Amino acid sequence: MATAMAFAACSEVDEVEATHVLTVTGYSSADPATRTSFGTPDATEIPFKWTAGDYIWLGTNKSAAIPTDCTLAQFTFKGGSAVVGTGHIFYNMTGEAKTAYVLPNQSADGNLGNDGDFGYATLDEYSSFCLEHKTAYVWFDTKTTDPSMPKLSSISLSTDGIAIAGKKTYDFLAGDWATETYNSSSSITLKFEGGHQLQASNEGVMAAMVVLPAHVAGSTLTVTYIFEDGSVYIEEKTPKKDFVSGSTQRISTTINREDLCDYKLQVLTFEDEDKKFEPYTLDYADDWSGREITKWSDLIDDPIYSGPLLYGNGYATTGMSDAAYYWWDDKNTYLYHMFPNNGWPEMGFDNYCYAGGGHAVSNYWAPGYTNDDRDKHIAKYYGKDYVDQWAGQPGADAFLGWFCVQLMTPVRPHSGDNFIVHYGYKDEKNYIENLPELSFCEGIDDEGLPIAGEPRVIDHIYVTNTNYTLNQLVNGVKSEENNTFGGNWTGLKEDAWLKIVAYGFDSFEADPNVDEPTSTTEFYLVKGFDVVEDWQRWDLSVLGKVAKVRFNFHYSPDMGGKYGFTIPGYFAYDDIAVRFE
């Protein structure tokens, strides 16, 4: 953590007319002679210094990045005196100029700028400025007196619904933040790459987190420490002060092994290196090479849409499939999933394909979800030959333009390479009968069906929107006359909302279509103009011990059409943590 890259700096400006380059000189503190390193904070404040890769904004003009760590940095802008006239300086490494983005998933490497640190200044009559921090900071001073403690993997800070991460605009004319927060999150997770060994004392900053200014005084903050062996320590704090721009709140904690919870967390990551199940075959997938599933990535279909794993062999001709796609996290979380049957069994028709809902493994992600972005993604993941094959054929525009990106997220997986995409919903139009579900099982029978396992607590899960869903949410869908979804959704509105609802059942034998759930909880993907575009932590522990969980979408009335839910019913999830005593 020795190279934090936020700063409290005074700077001078020099103009090089001959080359039309503006040079801004920035110091790591108001008085460089009294500068202290990041590793020697005082009781409340963290000192900062410039770090290689730092850049600043002069108005909407972005400087070149500096090449090395330093106490005095020179930032250059092309444009000369034309640039000076803007007068407004922003330090912003995750957004553009005045719009900050405090990330819900941060790294404990000390690079606070990469986590959303934000500052502002104005040039005076001498072409100098003194930058002020506008984000706030939480300093974790975590120690142990037990040398046998496992390494610390992450720290999560959660509020009671108060936004501490997300996108927010700084209104420099008013000298304050704008009211609205977009892509907001009430929790932030700080990860330690390779783990961190706690010490009996910290001479410097053990870890620091960037947070948005927020009214948290008197509220409850939940801090969750997760260790490499899965053990957990949870504490609640009631701060006396708010998160104020430029301020630092210190959380001091001593954790020993006897303080840890009476459970540990085991996490389903969907990564090949974490695979513990025995190889099995999906016999229906005749066109799938080998048909044997030996690792998680073997469950990723090819092509992305209508491939043999997710749609079987008969779907193209009959619209029905016996594609009983399933996975089981054996010897780890023991979570199991199989595509639900949404055919007409009473008529002798089964249908286990992804069009009827399910949880499919994916590794497809790329930023951007506009129509132009979508077309680029299609070419990227399908290849020119495949796209040309469909060009000009009936329905090709809809096929390639909409559905091929159904398994894609606009952000990297929460960890590793793989994640899950859920599809399926049930509303008043009764689109499907059986919602996709997760269950705990202790084994698999000869038909791939689960054998009831012990109910457990699912601690949390990370979720986000898919590119396809975001495209429709933000850009709207076609009119009822031209759209099979039958909706008139024109884009985000102030009163729009979309949420995932999780239903918990304490019995493996429970029929979710008949029996009432024993518990429920929900997570908002959309609240007005606030839309989830990054991985966010969803606490599922409130469900209690469950044998199985089902997921469904609930939505504001304007997202409905004559066929029910207008928006594509997808969300992605990753890194499911389950409690084991």
C-alpha cells in the first residue's frame, strides 16, 4: 500500500508556446518539504503522493500520464494557451472530467485513483491551483496478535441502503456533488490480490477504500472480513460522523482466530482451476465435441446462441429440446442447477432448452451496449464467416442483432474468466411455468437428477446486467407492430424500476408453483435512471437456510406489453458464497 495515488496538492502552470504544450506541475502536498509517505499516516489522515500512470483533466482536456512515482509531477496538455482558459482542474481516473465513478469492487494495492478517487481545483490569476479531495476515504487498520491467522482476502463495507459507490457528477459551480447517483451500490469490496498477512501493528496504512460522501452518521455499517481459508469475521459500526469530502474515517480492528464466525465461506467461482466435480457427459449434445464436461469452461456453448449445449439437436426443427443442461459444484458448495422443463409434459413434450430459462456458463464480455457496440460484439465473437452466413436471411437482423449478445456482460467477470447468465421470468402472461432454480444436493442419480442435500445459508452473490438487457433498457424497444416482445418501452424513466426477487424454500420436495416460499429478498437492477452496470454484492443470507432458491423478475408497469415483460429477462451472477459450519 506504499503508493496511494490520491493527492492533496498545490501546482504551478507553465506554458510552452513554441510547441503548444501546456505543462502543469503538481505537488503531493501543499508544502513539499513536509511531505510524508503513504506508509506513515497520522491518527486520522492519509498522506498521498503522485503515482506512475496518474493523469488529470483541465476542463474536458485530458493530460498525458506521468511515467514514475514522485512528489512533484509535470502533466502536459496539447493545445497551449487555449487549454488554460477552461480554469477547472479535475483528478479523475475512472470517469471523465467532472463525473466521478467510485467502484464497488476495489483493489487494496494503494492505487486509489483506479478505485475512483476524485479531486477538483481552479486556476488562480497566477496560473496555479491547489487541488481538494471531493471523495471520502475509509482507512482500515486491521491487526492480529495470533501468528496462525490465515491471510486476509477481502474486506466488504455495507450500509443500510445508502449509496457509497457509483457514478456522481461534481457541480463545481455550486461547490458540491449533484443529488443523483447512478449505478449506485450500498456496498464496496476491497480485494487483496494474493492475500494479506495481518500484523500485530501497522506502521502505515494497512488498506484504504474510496467512498462517496454520504450521510452515514448514526446508521449501521457492516464490515465483513473474509480470509483465504473461507473463515469470516463480521462487525457492525455506528459512525458518529458522515463520509465527508476530503475526510478519512479510521476503522481499527484486532482479529484473532477465536473471533472468527462459527462458519466458513466456500465460493463457487465457475473457474476451471477451482473445479472439483467428476467428469460427466451431456449425451444429448451430439454436435458437441466429445460431449464430456471435465471443467467449467466445457459448459460454454459454441456458437453463443442456439448452440448444441444450450439448445440441443432438435430445437431448430421442432422448437423442442431434450437439452437437460446441468452442473453441480460437487465437493465445494454442493449447488446444483438443471434447465427447467417448460414444455407440455401432459402432451408428451419436454423442453429443456435455454429459451425456456436456465443458468448458462459464459465467458463473453465486452464494454458497450449500444446498437453499434452490439454489432461489433457479434463480429468479435462469431467471426466474419458466421455473420456472412446469416446475412440477408429472414430474421437475420433480429437473430444477430439481439440474441447473439444474450450471454455477454459489459464488464469483466467478478473474478477469473467465467460467470453465469440467468434467463427466465414468470409474470401475469405466464411466459414459463417453472423458474430456474439453484438447489443443494449430495449427489446425482443416473439421469443427472439431484439427490436432496442439506439446506444451507447462501451468504451472498455478485450480480450485474447483461449487454442485451442494458441495450433494451437504455435505448428502448420497437413498437408493438414491429416487435415480438409486444412492448412500447422507449427508454429509462424517472419512475421505472426492475428487480430480481429470490425465493427461498426450506424443503427440497417443495413445489414452488404450489407451496409458498419460506423467505424472499430482492435486488434492484434499475431504479429510475440508476442502472447497474458493474458487479454488485447481493446479500442472500437473509433467506436463512434453504434447500433451493428460485429467481424471478418484477418490473414497473411501463416495462410490460401485451405479451408481458418487455425487457429481456437476463442477469449475470458470479462468485456465490455458501456458509459451512
